[in-house]
Amino acid sequence: MTYHLLASMPAFVCGTLTMVLLFDLIQWPQRSRCIMTIFMAVATLLYMGHFVYFTHETQLLPITDTIYCTCNPLVFPLYYVYIKSLTERHLLRWHVAILVLPAIICGIMVGMAYWQTPDETVNLFINQYLFHSPITRGGHETGTMALIVSHNIAKIVFCLEIIPILVLGIRRINRYDKMLEQYYSSPEQKQLKWVKMMLILFVFTTIISLISFAIGRHYFIGKITKLAVPATLYTLLLFSIGYVGTKQQGIEEWNEDEEEEEETKELPSLPMGNNLPERIERLMDEEQLYLNPQLKLKDLVSQLNTNRNYVYHAINVEMGFSFAEYVNRKRVAHAEKLMKEHTNMPLSEVATLSGFASATSFYRNFRKLRGCSPTTHKLGV
């Protein structure tokens, strides 16, 4: 009973998350949530294949093993497509097709090999190759070799995907998080730090599993203590990925008018002698706009009655800061003033009154700009 519970645990968790995501998707249709739902559905099929294998249901293996060999090299590309859906306004279909095509080809190869191979040869392959050590090439008929080769190709494709998707995924997330700093003064809530963490953990856990399964999946059959480690690791990881998927917002949830049309349209000319950086400084200091924790670039644009690109250029190019850094410099200076004038004021209150969205953001930005924590600075005041 315990063994069957362990073997089914990842599939059960993934299936439950698929239903939760599907229910959310019906109520709030979102592209990224749709892709996460597909990811979880694929993971469910993958671990159902694991369950059939570990419970030794050999009569189902030609079907479930074909599904497994399709889904296994599909999970990483799908997670990368999920990252792309969070960071790109327009997700190109041919990009998605290129990413998922190798996995589809692997599944077709394995399925065709099973279909064209006689039943007795399939049984030989299952009993000797899947449940024991791999068979050697010599002395085996074409059907057996077709099954062995197609399975090995699926494994190679899966292994070759891991590092490139890790590197490309982290690079894309970092670029997106940096872009947020150009439009939001408090971008932390919209950044993809949890998605990045899940990607890194996903790769790390997979590498550990690859080392384990290099011994052979048959090594874990019927052994509760040995199966418990990979089953628990992947159950926790996939639950975390699904949970983050239900909460994470991406570029499609932006409510700004930050579309490509605005980037490319012809801009009006600024009047001669109009020093926009000085106007920005004066407005920020006089109105103390930085005290608004939800301040956005478009709010500043609206107050100045000018074009967003002009304000962007004035802050990022002429001043040399991202919008978030520029505003947080103002907030840190205001916090220093509060700490000096009100020595007994709790730092949490200082953070709130200075416009920081959270104490974590306050501490991180203060340390980054002043080289010490607010606590240390306050003791020295």
C-alpha cells in the first residue's frame, strides 16, 4: 500500500494541480496559466507512466511507455514556453513548435517501434531492457534494436535540453526583471524570482534523478525506501511549480499602455531649453511622488504632461539610472532623514513612510545604496 502510494504521489499531485489550474483558467483566461495547465497535464501523464512502470503493469507499458518517452523530453521545453509567455507580449507559434517538436518526434519513434514489433519481441524488450539491465546489440532482431535505439534517442534529447533551457530561461527572466525596473518604482512583486528558483530547482532535481536512474529504474521497483527519495523530491517540486503558476503574473497582466505602437510612433519635439531632468527632479522633490509605493513611470509622464520615451531617456540616459533605482534613491534619502529626526521610530515604520512597498525592499535597497543595513546606519546616527 505504501509503495503504491509513493509511486502514484507525483501523478496525483500533478493531476490535482491540473484541475485547479483548469478551473482558474475558465474563470480568468490567461495565456501563461494556460501553458502552465498544459505543463501540469503533461507532467501528470509522465508520472502516470512512472506509476505503471513501478507497479509492473506490463500489459499497459507499450502505451504508457510511449507517452512517457514523449512527455519526458517535453517538460523542460514547456516550462521554457511558460517563461516566454510571462516575458513576451506575443508568443510566436513557430517558436513553440520548434521547442516541442523533438519530444513529439521521440514519442512517434517509440510508438512506431512498439507498433511494428511482434508481441513476443516487445515482451522480451520490456522484461529484459526496461525491468533489468539494458540488452546488448548483438544477437537481437530488428524490432528489439528499434525499441532500444528509439528509447536511447529520447533519453539523449532529454539530457541535451537541460542546460540550454536553464541558461536561456535565466537569461530571459533576468532581462524581464531588468525591464520592469524601467517602468515600476517597486518591481519586486512583478519580478519572476520564484519562477527562476523553480527552474533552477527543477534542473538540480532532474540531475540528481538522472544520476539515480543511471543505475536503472528497475533498481527502485518494490523498494519503498529507495523510491521514497525521488518520489518525494519531485512531488514537492511539482507542487511548488504549480502553486507559483497559480500566483505568478507576467507581461500580459501589465495594465500600462506600454505597447510597441507607442515605442515606434513619431514623437513630438520638446520646446527649446526644456530641461526635462531638472523638471523631473523638481517635481519629485516638491510633490514627493516617491512616497507612493506603487509609483509608475506613466504616473510621472502624466504629471509632466510629456511623452513616456522622453522621461525614459531623461532618467535612464541623462541621469544614468533605471526608474526604480532613481525613485529608491529618493526613498533611501528620505528614510535617512526620518531616522535622524525620529530616532525612536521603528524601521518598519520608516520603510512605510519612505514609500517602500515592503521592509525587505527597504533593507535591500538601503544596503545596496549605502553599503550597510538600516539598523547599522541608525546606530551610527
